[in-house]
Amino acid sequence: MREVSIIGAYETVHGNHSKRMLRDLVSEAGNGVIQDSGIDRKEIQAVFVGNYAGQEFNNQNTMGSYVATVLGLGDRPAMKLEGACASGGLAFKAGFDAIASGAYDTVLVFGVEKMNTKDPTTTMEIVSRGQDSEFEGGFCVSGPSGFALNAIRHMHEFGTTREMLGVVAEKNYFHGSKNPFAHKQKVIPLKNILNARIVTTPFGFHDMSLVTDAATAVILTTREKAKSISKKPILVKGTGQGGDYFTLSMKRDSVSFPATEKAAFQAFKMAGVDRKDIDVLECHDCFTITEIINLEDLGFVEKGKGGGFTLDGHSRLGGKLPVNTSGGLKAKGHPIGATGVGQVVEMVYQLRETSGERQVKNARTALTHVLGGPGAVCVVNILQRDFE
Amino acid sequence: MREVSIIGAYETVHGNHSKRMLRDLVSEAGNGVIQDSGIDRKEIQAVFVGNYAGQEFNNQNTMGSYVATVLGLGDRPAMKLEGACASGGLAFKAGFDAIASGAYDTVLVFGVEKMNTKDPTTTMEIVSRGQDSEFEGGFCVSGPSGFALNAIRHMHEFGTTREMLGVVAEKNYFHGSKNPFAHKQKVIPLKNILNARIVTTPFGFHDMSLVTDAATAVILTTREKAKSISKKPILVKGTGQGGDYFTLSMKRDSVSFPATEKAAFQAFKMAGVDRKDIDVLECHDCFTITEIINLEDLGFVEKGKGGGFTLDGHSRLGGKLPVNTSGGLKAKGHPIGATGVGQVVEMVYQLRETSGERQVKNARTALTHVLGGPGAVCVVNILQRDFE
């Protein structure tokens, strides 16, 4: 299996882009990543696109061919991959595999979601189709109410508090305030977060991620080629994909996501690094509780200790393991199919040391984690700077 | 790269299954293919699902995790692949690549579409999202009107006639009449086909494929493992994927699909066989003209000669190259995301010589071809019996 590196990374500013055409977002990110990589677009051999619901948000399905065509790559093999909120992660993994196996030398991995096109109720309906509609849709199970069950159980079993949840949001807003690409670039005091109106117990308004539009992109190539053409190549040291049951009643428990455990196990095994080697990470904070559970499932803290770790400031910029320096899904935003690729973009910026005010000093090794549906799909990547 | 074989194949009867739950169709095909393969489901390591628009037809997105969960495989990595009418082909290719690269030893490749859930106008709207909605949706470009442009130009340049188009339909209805899995199992005389009401010039009602519900599945494993557990393993000798521009105005011409040429070139190169070695094939007859163009693009006849080849009966059962013995998209039906996998199922049955009345004698080598969107996505597979 060949080694794979990242030679280009780009993301549009995350936000409400309802006044821009879908094409325009795609074009900006696609042309941006090609320029960033320094290669000519004719070197791109295939296009892998993560998108969740373009057919409902934008009347546009078949987003693989669409993106390729908009970028002048329409004659290349292209495909869309979908796995709810992990769609971008699946596209990255597919692109990685295609190079590792020798099928292609250089590929474009793309994520896009333009969600601010419907009324909020319709948007929530569309999002809830990433769960088991037949068995659970009729019982009002959706992202918020489903993950709320995890939060309530985690609070019950481990003494996790509303304050701990709030600190996840407060920290990620703080990080987002330093990220010019974030949807919300404003510090919000913990008090306001804790006093916000409750949406679904125990989640208040600020415990939830944003409805965000963005396009995100990276270019992957062989490590060998990356070394020859890039000044700051980033090596994909390890990658893993895990799955878990889609239907809530079939879950092992309510305080962990086994898909994360499996993806992390694979990624760390492939990378040959330890948890302590990770300098910075982006993980899937679709709700505040999710970030806490992720840190446990990824193996950075013991089960049940994620809340305390957060409360103690360890996951904050300047802490021992900065988490979601981009602002995460909470503040950078959650353009569903684009999120998994956008996390990689943020980590590339950190490893290149171009993250400005939110730079983690001497970041050498980074991790990304994205989770789709009711914890059903997970992709974990471990990235490392491959230059001095 | 490891060699890959098919050890299991199953498809539900194609038709209008609006009275069955989506789960029920999925369960039938999934459990059917596992039984056919003779393996235990615990040996399946990953699930690749082709589906076009479950989120609109069935309120169910994230079909990879859904299918895996319904089949008791929820803890395996799963993903949905989408490329319009070629979605099932992309799932097959992804499953093949995963085994060839060594990532997995045994995988389930699944296709599903349950389309008969909306009124016909809404169904057509959903289907038309597999084209460039921003640029062309407003001009009433859809499958029928888009492919009609190909037909008109092909008639103009090469003298292809309405009768030649009609013979494609008449032949495929005839084949479908011998297939107990087909949506339409009835012979329709050429005269009726030619006199049917015009839908969009030059297509009459019978020039178009059906709105069909079905689930289709195959199990892939290494050639080595297949030899040890299967009495009738089918080797995947070659596979290829081609892409082409999504937007009609960017096409090279209107009488060919370059995505097919590229996919066929790759598949034949990998397989190391000639056109004359192919004993039987399934190709994408979404409209009658498409089958004619496909035979040309695949290299079986010269450009412009596909209509005459059909009129002369060469592609009929008993002819020198039987095409769409299943009845094709015309008579077996076109459950969009399931079609690419269903074609493989039909060819497995032919190579195993279990096709009953529609059996092609001594079928040794077969080909499948599926085309998505406005000729934008193509997957070609070459299959060969690997037993005596």
C-alpha cells in the first residue's frame, strides 16, 4: 500500500451563503485548492465528493459529476459518497484508498453542503433522514432528541454536568472567534450559554451545532510526489472507518459510539503513533455531549472523564490537547457533507503553522474525527507534517 | 492487486412494491444473497450500497448504514454511493476495489430503489435532479428530453430509424417475457410500440424504461476464497469507471457517451479479453436509443451501425450477441440505484447457466454496462465463469 499525502487544502468561509449559487461555492473551493496545491488541474485523475442532501437542499443530486463539471474536470471519474454527517469523511477515505491501492496518483476530495435554502422545519426534516425513518421518524427522534438521550445517560452514569456541556460550547465559540473561516466568530460567556432557552433537555440553544453553508477541499497524492512538488506536504499517517447500528434501540449503550472506537483503533494502528503523540485534533461536536464522548471513545481520557477534562481546560487553546481549534461544528459550523473534509483543512493549516491566532505551537501530529447519523458512521484520520 | 470473484447473487422480483416496506425489500435481497453465497453473515466485513434518492422516495437517507442495520451487519463499515442511474455500478466498483486492494476479504454490494411512492410528476422531478439543475432544470431538460436529443442527432447523422428504436423495445420486452424477475413479462408487438403515443419526439411510451422498485445484491470475495467455498464462482476479470461532463452544452457530441468509451477501455484492458469473447451482456437501455449508442461506444459495432445491428436481430436471444437477456431497463425495469447491481446478478445467472428459458448457451464471458445522469458516470464490468 502506497503512502498518501495532502498537497492542497481550501475551505470557503463558513456561514449563510443563501445569496450565492451552489456553483459559486464549489468553484471557489475547487479553484482555491488547486491553486493552493500548485498542480495543474489536468493532473487530477478522479473526484470524490461528500454531500448529504443536495437533492433536497439544492435540487441537485449526483454531486460527484456536478462538482467535477463545475471545476472543468467533468471527464474524470467522479462519485458522491454519503454517510450522513460523516459524508466528507467517507469521501476522504475513498480518495485515500484510491491512491494507496495504486488506482490513481492524484485525486480531489471535496465536501459541500448548502443548507440555508429551506425553512428551519424543513431543514430539520431533511437532516432527520440520516436516521432510521421507518422505525424512529414517527417518534420524533432526530439529531437533538437522539443525542439528548446520550447526554442524559452520561450525566446519570458519570456525573457529567450542564456546566461541563456549556464549557464545550464556550471553548469552541472562543476558538471560533479566532478563525476567519468560522460561521460564528464571537465569544459567548458561559453564563449566557447555560441560561439559553432549552431546545430538548438537557440541550439549550448553544449546545447544538449550526446550520451552515460551505465547500471544503483537499488534494491527495502519493507521498513521493508530494515531497517533490510541495513545500509543506502533510502525510496521512493513518485512517480508519467504523460502523455501528443505525437504529437507536439496537445500540450497545448510550454513553459511547462504538464506530469511533473501531475507526480510532484502525487509524492508530496504521499510523503507529500513540494518543500522547497527538498535538491537536478536530472532533465531531454536533452537540456538546458528543465532544465529551468522543474524547473518551478516541482514547484520550477514560470513559466518564471527558466532562472533567473539558472543565479543567485541557481541550482549550493553550491546554495540553487543544480540541476543535477551528471552532468545531459549534462555531465554525456544520455544513453536513463538507464537515469531514473541513476538519482536515483545519488540521493541515495547523500542521503548516498558518493558523494565526489559533495556532497550536509545534503542532506535528493531528487527528480528525467525524461521526455520521446516530453514531453509525465514523472516519478517523491521523495527519503528520512531513517537512521541517 | 488481488483477483476478485462473485460468490452470491440475488434480486427481488422487479415491479411496483408500494405495499411493501423498504425494510422488507432490503431484507429479502440481503438474506437471499447471503443464503445463495453459502457463507455466514459474520464473514461480511463491509457494506457498499448504491441508492439514488431514498431520502426523497422513502424519507430515508444514509442507505449504507440503513441496509447494514436491517441485515444485522450494523457494526460493519457501510457507505452509500451515488452517481445517478449508475449508483449501483459505483457500489460494485467500490466493493471490488476494497477487496482488490486488500482492505477487506469479503463484502456485500447492494443496490436498492423504491420509487413507486410519489405521484409520477414528483418522481420525474426527483429523477431530473441527476442532471445539472441550476443550468438546465429550468429549461425542462430531463432524462427523456435529454436523451431525445441524442436520438434525433443519431437519426440525422446515421439514418437510424424509429423502427430500429422500436426493435430495441420489442426485443427487450420479449426477453423480459422469459424472466420471472422482470417488471413487465409480456411480449408487445413492434406495431404497438411504433404506434404508441409520443412522449417526447422521437420517443413513444415504449421507448422509455420503467419506474420500478427492487433490491439487488452480490457478495464479493477474493478469487482464492471463492474457489474454496463456491461451486460456481464468477471471476470479475475487469472493471472500469469513466466520467463525462454533466452539463449537456459541454458535451463533445450528441451521438456517443465518452464515459462508456473510457470505462470499456479500462475494463477490457484489465480483463485481457477481446470484444469477440463476450457471449452475453447487459447494457443501460434507459431509452431505446441508449442501447444502440452503447453497443457502438462499447466497441461491438462501428459508430452509427448500432441500429442496423439491432434490426438484424444480432442482439436478440439466439443472435450472435444477446443483449439485455433480463429484459433490460425496458422490461426488467429500472430501479435506479439497484440497476447496476441487478445487471451483475443477471450475468451471474447466465454464467452459472441457471437462466431457464432465456439462457444463452455456453455463456463463458459476460459484460455489464451502466450509465448515470446525462452520460456522466459509467461503470463497465467483465465477468467470467471460473469453474467447469
